[in-house]
Amino acid sequence: MRRFLRLLASGMILLGIAACSRPGSPDEKRAAPPPRSEPVRADFSFGPNPAGLQFSDEEKANQRTRGAELQTALNKAVKSGQGKCTIPPGHYRFPNAGGNRLLLRQARNLEVEGQGATFWFETGGVTLEDCANVTLRNVIVDADPVPFMQGVVVAIDRAARTVDVEMDPRFQTPATLPLKGFYHLTYFSPDGERVIPMQWDGVTEWQPLGGHLYRAAKFMNDRLFTKPDLAHPVELDSRVAFSVKTDSWGVQVIRSARCVLEDVKVHGGYAYAFFEKLGDGGHQYRRCLIGRRPGSGRLLANARDGFHSYLVRNGPLIEECDFSRAMDDLIAVHGFFSMAVDWQPDGRSFTLVTPFEPDVSEGSQLTFFDFLNGRILGQAAVVKSTALESEQFKAMKNKCMELAKSAGLPQRDFTAEGAAFSVALDAAIKPSGLVGVMSVDFVSKNTVIRRNYLHDTLARGMLLKTHGLRVENNRIERVAHSGIAVLPESYFMEGPFARDVGIVGNHVEDCATLCYNDHFFEPFIGAIQVSNFMGKRLFDPPSFFSATPNAGVVIQGNTIVRPASVGIFLANTMGAEITGNTIDQPMTRTVGLERFNLAGGCLGEPAPEAGPLAVARRPYYAILLLACREVEVSGNSVTQPPPHLLGELGVGPWVENLKTGPKP
């Protein structure tokens, strides 16, 4: 096994991706995870400042003047090349008109010291664009008004499938927050502290009932009525928040290199609190916060993902941050898969179609795979790449969508940022089925996430797809899906397949509560999970295949407490070590346990082994393997196992060359 990992690191097998050489590798002595933080209790008494600080019209006008003056001062600092800009403490406002953002463009070697200044955005946010070696320190980013509605459930009509909500005073309402397709919703306990796990849903129609009372008259999926979580019911006096999709943000870093954000707090992000895309990357985020403004009574801090990175060449360092109360994943890092169509008979020429901005150029090393199951078809380098016109891209992306539909694959649409290229290769490929393409030029390689506190969200603590990943000594608590998920997938076309991954010394507690119940079966079944997310069925139940495109995974020295399902789930991986982990009270969720069946429609291809199939039918184990090769599992311990747990290690279908060792 260790020889396999050494071969992977030296580039002798698979994609030849060199191992991450950053400090903090799995072989280093691990530090203790960050201590549990005391939560900031929400105040729903609605005193003088229920939604945050309140300002008069005159104060807001003065803040807009200060905001405009600050933008002018920063422009001068960038143009003059001065090394440091210090912002006087106070409040600065950036309105809807006039660019609605604070912009640093083409700045070089600049340090911006905020001294605790607060930036208020009516939309938009802080943007670093085409910058290098810029540091932003000690600022607070907030929204006014906050980009969501919230209130309390006062009536539930299960026959009519409606919910009446008394909206909180001084927050937005459907009259002030326009509908943009749907209002994404999240339910909370009556005190606002606990997220109630529920499959994704949104409101598409409101009926005003007078005053602050509104009726949610139509839902996208009717989850509350068709697939409720009986273990965590939504009841009268439950609290609820609603957001709309927006292109605004907290702080975004675009086409930039080696920027640093330190002690930056985001209390009211419209979409992503921290967002980076494109460029050389290698950015650092230290001691940053995503959280509710203390004393504001807010249920949320952010309307979408907390931190999101995509199509960046070098990944971020995220260190000693506290992220919570987002409506989606707290940390998401990935690149994108593309599709290959119109293959020529020689197998060397085809049309490449990307869902977002292009990530392939001449010299790029590409891996080709079956989009249905992740099976690797071959590898080749790009010798020529010619961009096609926009109308040709539209035709090609429509062709991709039709091919996916005819193959029975659920598939998101390609975005306007996508592109199409005529590509020539240095070696022939034998296409099979709908062909996916993986490039690793812009996948946030060598991302390091360490000593952070992630807690309280409806989605995942981390959703990661990259190479050279290190996830070390973090504390993750109370997230509805997996605490740490490495999950390349086909629907959103987010990749790459994982290579050289170290998940070491983390504390994961009360996670994966939204794994299964009487009405559904989610694909996020492990508190720590490495697997693929592909096939004709992605949910209820998901699909699993025998392909092993992920490689070189180390899951070591983690403590997992009260996972709702299995503690560690590893699938679709060649070469892995699961060693020295402690799993306390696994499989705490008993409601819907009989529905947790990986053989009941989940296996996307035949699996004849009788023993592994029995494990798949009743996968009640602390550690679960499926579709793995060259795996070592040793030195792990399980404490306080429940009566229904069938053992420490469950070996499902398609597992080969498994090495097990003694318990500690």
C-alpha cells in the first residue's frame, strides 16, 4: 500500500500528479483541533436594532460619501504604487448605483489595513480583480438590507400544502425581496440555534395575508409534506429563513495571485461570503469569520456557500477561520469536467465543450472517462486547440445536453461563460458512451484547510474536488450532510477526480443528519466521505459503480462523534489508508434505518459477490468500503456502538486487495 502511494507521488502511475509538498502532511505530528466555540445566541426580542445597526437617512448619505471617498483613495494608492493604505475606522456604504462594490483592480504589493471599518453593501461586495500580493486586513462586510427574509411558522396546512409565516419586523418581505425563480428556505428550531435538516426546497408563490403575515402557497418540491424528517419535525413556532439567488457577494478575488485576507468578517453576504475564481491563485484566508452579527436576531450570515473556489490554478490556504450559518456548503473547492463530442475516426480529434470558463489550452494533459460511471478511458495531451464561435458553442452544448438526456443522465445546463474548442491530441482515445474530460490546470491544486471551526449549516461542512488536498485539525459540528466530502460528480460537472488527499486529525461531530429517513436516501452518508457522485440516479437512492478513478487517499487520526450514519465512507478509490481514527456512537439515526440499503437500486452494475452484497443491503458499520482497491484499514476504534451496528468495518462490492491490521 505505501509503495502504491509512493508511486503515485512520484508520478509513475495514473495521472502523474506530484504529491503536495506543503507543510502539514499526514506524516507530521498533528496538533489538537481548535476548541469548541461558544455559539452566539440569537436575540429575537427585536429591540432597537433587530436586523443590525440602524442608521438615519442622513447617516446613510454620509456613509455613501465616505464610501466614494474611500474608493477614490484606493484608486490613487493602486495607481501610485504605495505599499500601504490605512482606512480610518467607521462605517462606509456602497449603494446599488455606481458599481455597487468596493474595487481594487490591478493592485500590486498593496496592504490595506481596515482598523475594524465596516463596509455596508446594498448589493455587491468587495472585489479584488487582476491583483497580486494584496493584503486586506481587519474589515467587516455587511448587507443593508440583509438579503433574506425570516420569520416564525404560525400555521401548517398539510392538506393544502401551505405554510403561514409571520415575517420578522424590519427584515425584508416578499414585497421588498423580489422573486427570482424561487426563495430557498431553511428551517430552524424555535430558538433559532439548530438547523432542522430537510432536503432542498424553495417557495415559488407567496400570498399576503395582511401585516407581516404571508402564506407560502407553492413549493418547488413540497419536502415538508411529502418527505418530512420525522426525527426533526417542522412544527408551529419553528423559525424559517428565505433567500433569493443573487450575483452579489461578500469578498471576491478574481483572476488574481497570492492575495491575503486576514481578520475579515462577513455578517451579511448576499451569495458567497468569500469567493475566488480564475487566475494563478495561491490566496490565503486567515482568522476570517462568517457569522451572524451579534445581537441582530438574524438566522443567517450568508445566503449561499460560505467559501467557494473554482477554476483557480493553485488552491487556497484557509486557516483558523470560523464559518457558520450559510444556506449551502461552508467550504466548496473544485474545478470542472468538460464533455467531448464529434469524435473523428482516428480518435485524436474532437470538440471539447466546457460548462464554465475554459480550463484547457495547448499542452494540457487530459484524462477521458465514461460520464455515466467514471471509468477511465485514457489520457492524452492537447497539441492544438481552436476556439469555436459563440453560435457553435450553443449548438455543441445543446448537443451535449441531448446526449446526456438520451443516456438517461440528469444534467445541469452549460452556463454563458462556457466555451467550445476543436481539439487535437497526441494520442488516440477510444470513446465509449458519453465522454467526460478532466483537465487539472485549474482545480485549486494543493488546497490546505486547517484549524478551522465549521458549524451549523444545511449542507456540507466541506465539499472538495482537487489534487494535493490537505484537510487537517479542523472542528466540524452540526452540518446536515457530510462534515468532509470529497465528491467529484456529474450533474454539476464538478471535478477533478481526487488525487493525493490527506484528511488528518479532524474532529467531526453530529454530522450527516440528512442521510436517510422513512422517505428518502441521500448520497452523503458518511461523516467523512470520499466517493463519486454519478449515474442515472443521484438521489433517493443514489447510484454507485465499480470504477476507481480517485487515488492516494489518507484518512488518519480523526475523531468522529455521533455520526448519523457511517463514520467513514470510502468508494471509487485506488490506494488508500484509513488508520488511527476513533468513531464514537456511529449510526445514531434509527428513523428510516431499513431504507439505508446500498443494494436496493443503488448499484449501477452487477455485483455477484454474496458476502459484499449482504453488506451493501445492511451497511450498518462504522467504516464502509465500496469499489476500492489497494486499501489499508488498521488501528481504528469504535466506542459506544449501538445495538444495530454490525461491526467496525463493512466491505461492500468491488473491494480488492484489502489489508486490515489490529485495533489500537
